[in-house]
Amino acid sequence: MSKITLTEMLNALQAQEQRRAMRLEDEVEGALFVKHGKSYKTWKKSSHQGTTGDSKHFGKNNTGNKKGTYPPCQYCKRRSHTHDKAKNVQWRTLEDMSLGLRLPTITFKHHHTSIKSGAAEGEKDGVYIVYMGAATANGPSKNEHAQLLSSVLKRRKNALVRSYEHGISGFAARLSAAEAKSIANNPGVVSVFPDPVYQLHTTRSWDFLRYGTDVKIDLSPNSDSNLSSRGNDVIIGILDTGIWPESKSFSDKGMDPIPSSWNGTCVKARDFNSSNCNRKIIGARSYNGPDDDDDGLVNTPRDMNGHGTHVASTAAGIMVPGASYHGLASGTAKGGSPGSRIAVYKICTPNGCAGSSILAAFSDAITDRVDILSLSLGSSASRFSDFKEDPIAIGAFHAVENGITVVCSAGNGGPSEKTVSNDAPWILTVAATTIDRRFKSNVVFDKNKVIKGEAINFANIGKSPVHPLIHAKSAKKAGADERDARNCYPDSMDGKKIKGKIVICDNDEDINSYYKMSEVQNLGAIGAVLVDDKKRGDASEFGEFPMTSISSRDAIEIFAYLNSTKDPVATILPTTVVSQYKPAPTIAYFSSRGPSSISRNILKAKPPDISAPGSNILAAWTAYDGEATDKLKEIPKFKIMSGTSMACPHVSGLVAEIKSRYPSWSPSAVKSAIMTTASQINNMKGPLTTELGAIATAYDFGAGEISTNRAWQPGLVYETTAIDYLNFLCYHGYNKSTIKIISKKVPAGFACPKESKADLISNINYPSIAVFNLTGKHSRDITRTLTNVAGGGNTTYSVTIEAPTGLTVTVSPTRLQFTKNGQRLSYHIIFTPTVSSLQKDMFGSITWTNKKFNVRAPFVAGGK
């Protein structure tokens, strides 16, 4: 396994990025320095021991390991923390990556290049995925996979890692680069590529989703039960870190028997057996990654991290009164579809989420007959250049072909453009927004002046401003760079100057703020204030260490105070909750944005499809958690987390509610219902904005924020058919023979449209529209088809067009009259620039309205 530091990855970038990269220490070295201070550097000089660390020794998120769980620290030999960081960096790393924080290193299995494409140079020995398209009744079996590997198996008996036979055909195997290239040349092989590793994208939220409406939606109409009468037979598969089955959120009290359609299993593993499944958690599987040690703690559905438990309870947890996180955000916790069943597929371990494991879970979920698959994980946006090399895109394609709706997080690379992952059009991709709850931790300074701060901390250092206050740049260590010091980089500050003081740190985001706060704390500071404009609505947490974040505007006042007095003083107040905050929602700063770097001609492909609450979300947590301290003695049963990881299960829960009402609806009909009914306004009746207050666009939020009260009554839907997806592959450059291997639904006589090209992707029947290459005054004609799902009877819809200046948009016909349920009617949209060249992408919408329904499709148009 190769380890690539962020510095190495950025060496080819501009000078500014190079300078930024050079500041980043190796992940393990920086973390060990945070834990052990200067003595680590002395030890390192005299040691021949590698410091990059093997990721299979990484611990779990923000918790502390139980004694003996993981190997001892390579530096100090203690088992109380892992060798890579003081507070269990790998699970912390997975979460922080998911929140869009810039970490010192990124680990890949290999450079990701398709062998099938002929680019085998530079590949190394390792685990490769051999993708052979759709599984059929007469398709390759495990034995036939072994035959394809026969020459390899003679040399290496354990070469076969996994075999995929349900819905997906193929296998994962340990191969040399030459062997991989040889197998790629076999007929029936679509692609061969190194096994990638994905990362995790890491409750008032459901109540908040009903803001701005008088419609009262009862998610659990049985007054004597936690259960939704609609969701009882819907099965949500959660691909994540497992589950903590003892959580109250997963009680099956009052639930009906397990649906007869269920074909899955509940595996027996360490600390997990069939008794841990019930009528709520109806199945559980786990998958070791190729590089995982089978120590029993990895290969078990039990969640040692918490992420999977949090996600599952957000999607389908029952109502639990009195939920809170150490007393914060108290209330009734509930999932989006409390009556739905949960099937657990643990595919993430301390090594990450292996693509080979993800494909195995997709394959099992297809034969288990789940209705929905929820994945709060992904890769970097630029990781994959082709869908047939992306295990999530591959697995999702075959799941959708089998009628399963696949919901994925958009990623946490925001607010930068072109950062959305999971961008295949058959996936429902979810961005994150804030809710109307904030966690306030104010700064008091001078003579009781107050600046608003935001964070979660449980420290109490007094209400009066009596603690010395210093800006980190004034504590610069001799020989250190002032920019490093003002941003509180490790090894840039003089501990003697900040001990016992509250330190103000700038935040350039080049280094994870966790490292900065850890450095300040380890140097003896009594508290820290982080100046950060972007993290509005996302409260950082540092437990008992008094820390808060303030805006740069508010920082001006406190800096003026620092410069005006010899002995500045301040204090940081413990966290309190602010409800009904306005404006909300806003786009979460970390949420990945569009446009597409793979295919711009479909609005879905890299803006997200939809947005949902993903900031400061309270949900169930694992009891395998060491964060209890002297002051916080009880391990929390619920935890507050942020990320598109948290947004994804909100949509999965809504999908379950729609499927329970309309079980025959296709995944694309469900997706359309959610997208065309979405909201683009906040709780102040204004447009959705970004974290900095700018007007947001479809590149930020997709179609808008989910509307739980309208999504199950959309009136009309855009159904993206199997032919649409096949044509999409044609337009994307796939030939007919490859498509016939990939899909089991290729009709007789199918052929790719003549002159297939990327521009034609605009014509697939998606609930959003994107047209590009609009140059001169040449028009583009796009077609869309709507299906009536509102029942029988005559009804007429009229069109409303919202078009930007510089673009003329016409629709024909302007009225659609439906006479029966299921009827399909088409219309044309003509885009004509009124200027010679569109200098920027332009946004608008097309809305069909009758007396009851508004069916909105967003569009984006641009030049080259």
C-alpha cells in the first residue's frame, strides 16, 4: 500500500498551493508531535523506525481506545492512544476528511488508473477489482472466476479476495500489474482497476424540515406506538461502520413480523449474534477489507466507531424521548422513517472503506432484497475519471436496475467548486444544510463586552473576563514563521508566552483545526478562540477544553481591544443552545459543490441532486466510546455530528416513506418526487444562501432542500428509464458491446444513437437540466417527459419559466393536459443566448403548475 502525502500530491500545483502544502507535516508525525511535544523530534532523529504508520493500527474516532484494543504507540509504547495521533486519528481522520477539513495526508491503495484502458504503467502489485458487468442466470460463477484466475492461483492460493455473483459479476483478487493487464484482455471483462479506499463523509432536524408550512405531517401516526404505519415493510440498507444494536433507537417494540420479501441474514461474530437482530434490525453483515487483520473487532457488524449508528438512527430510528448530548439539544430523537427496517452492511473499518467490500455489500443487498441503500461515504471528486472504475457507481447501477434506490452523500470538499462525489446519474446525491439550532459559546472580554461565538464545549472557566488574552502571532516562537504562529501551527508558538492564557488563532484551513487546538492545549493555554467565517452553523467540539469560533467581523473588535490595552483579559462561556435561529437553512460550508468535472451536461453530475440537514445533527451513538472524562462521566447515548454523512440518511428516510406509500415507484420516480418538490427558500421567506450569505445556486443545493410534506404528493414525475441510462453510457463514450455486458436490461435491437456525444446527455429524462456549449446565438432544443402520478381525471398544467438575463428560454407546448394516471406527455425547451458568448453559468427553472401541484425542474446553461 502506498502512502502519498498531501505535499507530494500538490507539488505540481501553483506556488501558493506549494507553499501551503509544504507547511503540512506528515499525518503521523504531526499527530505525534501534538501528543508528545519536542521530545518526539529528538526520538525521531535517533530512531530508524518508520513514522508513517500502518493504517491497520489506527484507532477510532474521538474516543480513546480500550486497553489492548490496538497495538501500542510506536513512540511511547502506551496503549491508551494510537501511534498516529493522541486521540485516535484514523477514525478521527475519516470523520475530519468527511467534514471537508484539510488533513496532512491522504492514503490510497494505488494510483487509480484503469488497466482496461491500457494504462498499466506505474501500477503495483495489490488487490484489483475485475468488473464483468451484470450477473445473469447463466453468467460467470465463483468457479468460473477461479478459472479466469487459474494461472494466478497456481502461484498464490489466496489470490481470490471476493467473488461477486448477485446483480454484479466479477471478483477482487491479489494480482501483479502484469496479471491484471492480462485478465483485462479477456472477453467479458469490462474493467480492471486497483481496489480503492473510500472515506466516511462525517434531533430537531426532522421537525425543522417542516418549517414554513401549515401542513402537519405525522411521521408516526399510531398514537400508542413509535412506528409509522407506512414504513413497516420498507427495508433500508446502511453501508457504513456497523451498528450498536442496544441503542433505544433500534427497539422493535410493537413492530410487525419481518417482511416476507426479506432474504438476508444476521451473521454471528465477536460480540454480535442473531439475538442482536430483531424486527427493527432485520439483518447484519460485515466485510473485512483486504488489508484488515481479522482480530474480531473488525469483522463484526458491531459499530466500534459510531458513524454507522448515527446514520442508521437518523434514517429509521424510532422516537426516543429525553435524548441529548450531555444535556445539549435535549428533546425527542427520531428518524425519518421510524417504522422502516434496517439491514446493516459494515464495509468501513479502521483502514477505510474498501471498494472490494463495498461491491460485495451491494451484491449481497441485491439478493437480500432491500428497498433502499444509504451510503454516507465517498471519494474525492477527482478520484475517478470513469464510472466503470468506481465501485460505488458500479454497485449503484446494478442496484437501481434491480429496483433499489441508492442515496449517497455528496462529499465534504466545500465550499470549493467541482468537489461533489458520487455523481453518477442513477445515484440520489445529497448536499448538507444547516438547521435553525445553533450552539452558542460566547467570548466575554474587557469590561463584560460580549462577542458571539459558536462551539460545543463543556468547560466552565468563569463568567467574568479575568484570564489573560493573547493573539497567537504575539506568541511566535523564535525562528518560526509569523503566518504559522498566527494560525497556531504545531511548533510555531512559545509555550511560555501562552501558558495560562486564552489564545486567539486565525484559521487558514491549511491544517485541520483539531491539530491547532491540540497544540494550543498541550502548550498550557486555558482556552482558544478560532477566527473562522465559514463554520457558521457547524459547531466544533473540544470537550472540556474552552474553545469557540468567531467571525472575522467580530474579531476586529477584539483585536482593537488587544491593541489598546497592556493587560487584555477575557473568558469563554460554556455552550448554550439557540433555537429558531434565522436565517436557516443555509448551505453548510463543508458541503461539496458543482459543476461536474466528468459530465457537465447533466445538472445532477456534480451539483448534488438535493440538500438536507447535515450540520449539528443529534442521533444515536455507540457505547464503545471512551470520551467520558472526570467531568463528563457518562458515555453519551446520542451525539451531535456534522457532514454530508448526516444529510444522506435524512433523504434515505424520506425515500422510505415515499416507497411505503408507492411501493411500485421506480428509483427515478422517487428521486423526481423529492427533487421537483424541494424548497429554495429559508425561514425568513428569502432565498437560500451560502455560509457567507451569498445567494446560493443549484451548484450548491441541487434542486433545493427536501420538503417532507410535499415529496409524497408530487403530481408529476420525470422518470429516467433504463434506455435513458443506456443512452447516457453511449453519450459518455461506451460502445454497444460494453453496454450489453454492463446492463441486463438492454433490449433487443438496441443501438447507441448516431453521433453520440456528451452534449446529448442533456436529453436524458432527468428532473434537472444542463446545457452547455451555447455559443453565438445558436439554439439548443431539449426534450423532457412528465408522467402523471396524481390519479385519474382531467387536469391541466401551465408552465412558468424563470430565466436569467442573457438567455431566452421557450417551452412548447405551454400547457399539458393529463386525462389518466400514468399518462406521459413530453415538451420541448429551447435555449437561445441573447449575447455572443455566455461568460458564466446561468441558472433558472421550469415549473409546471395546476391548482394543487408545483413541479419544478432547475436548469443551468453555459458556454464552453
